[in-house]
Amino acid sequence: MNSAARVGPLVDAASAYYRGAGRFAWHFARGKLGTDPVFTALLAQGLLSGRARLLDLGCGQGLLAAWLLAAQRLASAPGWPPQWPEPPSLQFYRGIEINPRDASRARAAFVGESPTALQIVQGDICVDDYGTADAVVILDVLHYLDHPAQQAVIERARAALAPQGLLLLRVSDAAAGLCSAFSSAVDGAVALARRGRWPQLSYRALDDWQALLARAGFGSRRLPMSAGTPFKNVLFVAHAQ
């Protein structure tokens, strides 16, 4: 079974949450979930297995929540890849998103879900309360913050994690040459479209990210996470020590 056949039903089920959130939200969900390798990797590699309480920093329109909720529904249905582990049984999800339009789309998508089990907060990950979680996920977010703020967010994530907690952090490699320049151009254009101004972006080389995680109390490993894309992204799988 090819990759598209494996994830097709998941993309359909997850993007269906956004039919009531507007055409843009639905089309964006289908495009992102169907092409970004991190979503398939989370399930195929069991990266969130056993993690019931999830904190999603910079959650956008809540795609990760939709993906995991869809996986819970489809895991027992025919067609679930037999080599994939059971998806996490999501009991609590808290997403924090600074963009009010994205947060509004997320809230519209999850209108039928229990408000005590799934929370979307329109706020700032630098100052908002994190609560406690079994896992913290930060995908393609920290380069919008300066270096001191990046360190503060990672330290706050570590403090929010339960014992044996997990941080999944995807970043772009600042030492990746042309791929890094392309990532910077795309990230800047996205921020310009959303915020009306070109942002100040702060990237790091991978060794610098790994050292930062170690100083905050994480042991980490790297997974390439840009297959099929022109980017040079890496997912740090970091366990609290």
C-alpha cells in the first residue's frame, strides 16, 4: 500500500472537522495533512503513543488535534496500516495560537467536542499558562521568536511536563545552505500575509538546538522531517530527564 493510500482516509476524516469552519480552513487542512510528512510520522512511528494530555504550542487551526481525533476513530476500522501502533488516546488537548483567525477556525472546527477535553486558546506562548501535559508539540514555530524567547519557551515546556514527559520540536536547520534560505523566504512570506509585516526570524544550527534542549533538561534525538518537500526540517524527539 502506498503512502497516499495509507493516509487518504485519515486526511478525509481529519479535514472533515473543518467543513463548518469555512472553505479556506477545509482546503488548508487537506493540503497540509496530505503533504507534510510530520503528521504521518507521528502515527507510523508511534511518537505520541501513550501520551494522553497534549499541549500544542503555536497550534494554528488545530490540525494536530483533528489528526489525532481522526486516528482514534479509524484505528479499529479496516484499512488501518497493520504495522502502525495504536494512536494515542487523546484525553486532553490544549492548543495556544496567537493568530486570532486561526484560533477562530480551530474553535469552529471543534464545536461538537467537549470543551473540557479540547481547548483552543487565542494567546501568546511566551506568556500564557501551559498547565501540565504528557507531551508538548512545537512544529515550525520557534523561529518566529528571538533566541532568549526560544530558550524561555523550551524551559517553560520542560516545567509543564509530567515525569518522563516528551517534547516534539520541529525546526529548520540554519546550516542547510540554499534550503535554509528557501525556508526563510517562505516563512517570511507567510508571516507577511498573516500579520502584514515582514518578521524578524531567528534560526539556529541543529547542534545549537540540541545544546539548548540539553540545558533545559532534555535528552534528544533527531529525525529528518522534510521528505517530499524543499525544506531541511528536523524533528527533535526530546525526553525530560
